[in-house]
Amino acid sequence: MTRPRNDTLLRALRREPTEYTPLWLMRQAGRYLPEYCATRSRAGSFLTLCKNPALACEVTLQPLERFPLDAAILFSDILTVPDAMGLGLYFTDGEGPRFERPLRDEAAIRALTAPDPDGPLRYVLDAVAEIRRALSGSVPLIGFSGSPFTLACYMVEGGGSPDFRHLKTMMFARPDLLHRILEVTADAVSAYLNAQISAGAQVVQIFDTWGGMLSPHAYREFSLAYMSRVIAALRREQDGERVPVIVFTKGGGQWLEEIALCGADAVGLDWMTDIADARRRVGDRVALQGNLDPSALFGSEDAIVREANRVLDAFGPHPGHVFNLGHGISRHSEPEKVKILVDAVHRHRHAL
Ligand code: CP3
């Protein structure tokens, strides 16, 4: 694997010096882009986009055609893994993702097995390979998975939830069953990420969207422990290049010191943590990614530039920062505002 021509992201993740702070945006390919909505309506549904490698490739590239972003992220979803485990993923308008067969009874949980990524997830690997060809060495491609805990939330609940009552009931009433789900899912995620790396992903990110709703000891036991297990099982080199791993626990700011020890190269921050404090707390153990409030994109042009500079100045002139939003970009963001943000980050230079 040759390094991409723009390897700024890879260098920042290795905490090597860069000329400017590289950036990409969580959910950079999505409904705020009219061209995405056009492709999606042509395809018929979001899942068709995910399952068709040519369409997944097309929408992956859309934000890069508009903005000089420093990375592409595979267009897919974290819930493809439980779908491949037989839970039957579908999307309803306005309600988000649902599973036909949520994991509620012991027999189904005992029968759960990790899918061979080369089988029911082949379409994702084909998309990775197709995107790499289309990028033709311009910027690196980020692959991803959900964390075992975040996937378990959706698997047990059967969809999104304000309180994840079924998941939490299982956690307190039958922790053994939740551990069984997490073990199988951690194996599935490890195999899936390794397959993405073999297919061409040059960085991988683990999205732990729901770990932050746990108490500190529960976070350690049910989320962080399984992410550490996944990371330990990853093949971190491809063709002589290190494949950096980013972990992102939304709401995990209070546990940064521990997260920084899980084996990842970089830790993602939401916007509720001050990135200057975060840097002091993790020292030079990991790079940091984040942490602009996605709502800043609703502000005026001046406000966007000021807020971006605030994050960049707070991190300071040290290697090891990847600029990003603190969570996915809102569907209500305007592409013109995103352009202002990308240009502001690329223009910023640290005062010496
Ligand atoms: O960042 C990217 O551009 C890559 C693509 C990506 C998507 N989902 C596309 C998507 C990634 C990395 C994800 C991750 C994901 N999916 C997470 C973790 C990150 C996070 O947001 O916390 C979660 C929890 C999911 C599950 C999921 N998928 C939900 C809850 C929803 C509905 C939310 C919504 O905005 O309606 C999805 C659908 C989804 N995944 C969309 C996109 C672009 C919108 C689908 C559409 O209607 O076109």
C-alpha cells in the first residue's frame, strides 16, 4: 500500500508534525447534501445505498467533490453487522433503524454467532475496494464499526430508544446474557474490521455512541473492555503501513485517561469536553479527534470561523490533532457553511 498523496490525517494520527490540522466530518456523506438525497431517491432507500458498492462509492465521494477534506469515510452503517447476524435490519421514515428480531430471549442469545465478513458482509468489503480504486491515492479511506456495546444496545432494544430500558434491564437482571452478546459481537467486529483493513481501509474508527450513558464501572465492564478486546485482535499493519485506530465514546469525556489506555491511536471527543483539558489529561499517549459542536454550523460565517479557531487554539501547536465535529453533521446543515468550516480549518496557523 502506498501512502496517499495527502497523508496529513495519517501523520496527525501518528502524532507526527503536519503543515495544518487535517479534518474530516462524521456523517460527511449524508442528507445535508442535495446530491446525496438525489442518489438516495434514485436508489429507493438508505439500505440499498449501503448494499450496492457502486452507489456506496458514489456517495462516499460526494463530500470530497465539494470540499477539500483530508479523508474519505466508507459509506455504510454500524448496523450492517447485527443485520448480518440475522436480526433483520430495516429503516422506517422518521423512526430510524429497527430490527425485526431483537435479541430478548436466552435461546436466541445462545444461538448468536459471529458472521464471516466474506459472506453476508461481502458488499461492504467490495465497497471498500471500489472506493480505494476511485480515490486513486488522493486521501486515506476510513473504515468503521460500531462498538460491541453500542451494537448490543440496538440489538436488544430492537432500535433506538430514549432510555434503552430493555438493554439496561438485561444489564442488571441477566448480565451473563449481555456479556454473551458482547463476546460474540466483539468477535464479529474484530473480524469485520480486519476484513475492511484487508480490503483497503487505511484507518478504522469504532463508534461507541451509547457508552456514555453508563455508570463509570458499567462503562469499563460492558463497553471499554470489549473495545480493548477488539483492538487487541486487529491487524494493525497493511503492506508495511500502520493502520491507526480511533475510538469515539460519545459522552466519554470523564473517562479519557482510561480510554487512552485501550490500545487506540486516537480518541474522539464530543463537544462537552474542553480539548485543552483533554490533551493535558491524555498527555502524549494518543492523538485527539474533535471537537466542534455540530450546531456551530447553524451559526453565522463569523461564528463558524471563531468556533473552529477556538478548538484549534485550545488544542495548540502540538502534533496529534484531527479536527472533526463532536458528533455527526446535522441533516439541517447547509453545504455552504460546511465549506466555510473546511476552509477556516485549513487556513488556521498556530501562533508560535
Ligand atoms: O460518516 C459517514 O459519512 C459514514 C456513514 C455513516 C452512517 N452511519 C450513514 C448514515 C456512519 C459512520 C454511521 C454510523 C452510525 N449509524 C452510528 C454511529 C455514529 C453516530 O451517529 O452516533 C449510529 C448510531 C448509526 C445507526 C443509525 N443509522 C441511525 C441511528 C440512523 C438514523 C439517524 C438519522 O439521522 O436518521 C442511521 C441512518 C443513517 N446512517 C443515515 C446515514 C447517512 C441517514 C439515512 C438516510 O435516511 O439517508
